[in-house]
Amino acid sequence: MYSVAIIPVLVAASSASYLNLIDPKIGASAMNLTLRLLLGACSVIAWLNISNDAWDYQTGVDSGNRKPESIVNLLNGDVKAAHVTSAFFLIAGVVTLLPLFANAPAVAPMALLLAIGCGYAYQAPPLRVSYKGLGEPLCFTAFGPLATSAFFAVFAGANLPSFLNVPPLLWVNAWMVGVTTSMILFASHLHQREGDEREVVAVRSIRRGFLRQLDSTRRFRLLRLDRDVRLVRMVTFRCRSDDFYHLPISESDAKLRVG
């Protein structure tokens, strides 16, 4: 669950190291910096997960026994306690992360805060983008171009005077992080399909009939398999027929056929 917080940090660190762009001021404290970034990122994701459970419980999506593992259900329906806990993790994450951007370009902390804002827009009113089937594009933007590039700026420091100097390799890596995270989010909706349909949550797995597409894909593959099997049988029969007509025959059998 917290791999979405860990991967952007590790990709940013490895990209900066590969490109020899790690700020000399970091030096031997690179591991300490990485751990602090991971701690702050995991705190922000904890806020995202807990508050998402709280908002979904309030809308009725996760109420009752529909999602027993929901934080609110584990707290016996105490939505206020869930919101307070999530706010604590958000504040802890922001307080941990922002001081680490002291040597980064001014745009870097803004990118991080914008990524956190995307997380709020994903779940909370008035936008609740996830209820409109736009959660995956927002997730791609937050974890890919925004968060990964912001963490990269922390490691690069003075070696990155502005975001205009971000190497293309970093953007490629950020794109892959965004796509992977979006696919994880997309797949997480599949087992919640019935509950989401009851509450008319327009996730893409419902809006586009993803499961029906899977069924049609399976049928198409079965038809292709049946066609291939028939083709193999036909070719095998033809080969056997050709072998029969080209079998060597004895002289007596030849006379009988001529006769």
C-alpha cells in the first residue's frame, strides 16, 4: 500500500545518482536524506488512505459491512477520529518534507504541495474527482511528474538551478512511475465494483464496463484458439493425404493400378 510513496523517492534518488547530479552538500548524508523523504512521503500517504476511508464512509460507499478493513469501520464508525488522525499524518508529513527542499528550486516544494492538493481533490468535496472517473489521470500527475520531479530536485539541489534543467531521463522515469501508480489504483477498484455501482461511483472500471471487456476478450481468444486448432487439424490432414499419395509402391501394386 505504501509502495506508491516509496517508489517516487527511490526513482528520484537513483536517477540523480545515475546522472551524477546529487548535490555535493548532501555527500554522506544521502541515506539520511532518503530515509527522511520516505518517512514524510509515507506520512502523506497515510493521510490519503485514512481520509479516503473517512470520506467514502460518509458517502455510504464503505459504510456497514461493505469494507470491513476500512479505518472508520475499525474505529466503530467514528468518522471524526479518522479525520483527526489523517490530519495528524498530513501535518507530520508536510513538516518532515518541506525543510528538505531548502536547496532545491523554488518550484520544487510547490510541485510537492500541488501533488498533495491532487490527493485532496481526488477524494474530498467539493471536487471528489475519483467519483467522476478521473482518479487515474490525477494519480498519474501527482505521483509521476509532480512528486518524482520534486524529490529529484531535493537530491540535485544546486545542480538543478530550475525545472527547465531537469534531464529528459527523469521525465521518462516519472512517466513510468505515474503509469504504474495509476494502474495500481485502477486495479484496486475491480473488487469494489458492486459497492461502487450501488453508490453510482463513476470509476473507470465501471464507466467503461471493464469487466465486460475482459469477458469479450476471453471469448475472442477462445474463438481464435478454436480457429487455430481447426487450422492445425486441416494442415495435418492435408499433409497425411500428401504422404499417402507419395508413398512408394511395389511393382505388383503399380501393375494392378494400371490394369
